Amino acid sequence: MSKENGGPAFPLDSSAKRNSASGMTLRDYFASQALTGLIGTYVVGNGTCMGTEHFAKNVSIHAYKMADAMLAARSA
């Protein structure tokens, strides 16, 4: 099952010549924005884990959970 991705993060207007479906999705953009805060919070709480596989996996999962919540809030 495919996750709702919100469409393109930076859509082009209809007169643009480039393919507006390519590039970053809104879900990816939201996750990237959440990632900054999550990294800061995670490092403060678990400073010794930064750079480990555990750190990267957990922070990435939580960033996309936050993105999914933001997309859900947009449609509510």
C-alpha cells in the first residue's frame, strides 16, 4: 500500500515546461523539516547514539511519522 505523499512540494505553474511531478514530494519535505528538530531532541536525550545505525533508523522513522501526521492534519 502506497503512502499519501501530498504531491510535489514545490509544484510548477501550468505554463512551466518542466515535469512538475518530479522531485521532492510534500511528504519528503515535511519529513526533512521535522528531521532537524528531531535530531536536536534525540541528540540531547541520547547523545552517545548519534552516528549509529540505531540513531539513523529511529530518527528517520519518526521524521516520516511526523510528516504523515502533518499531511493528515491538512486534510482534516
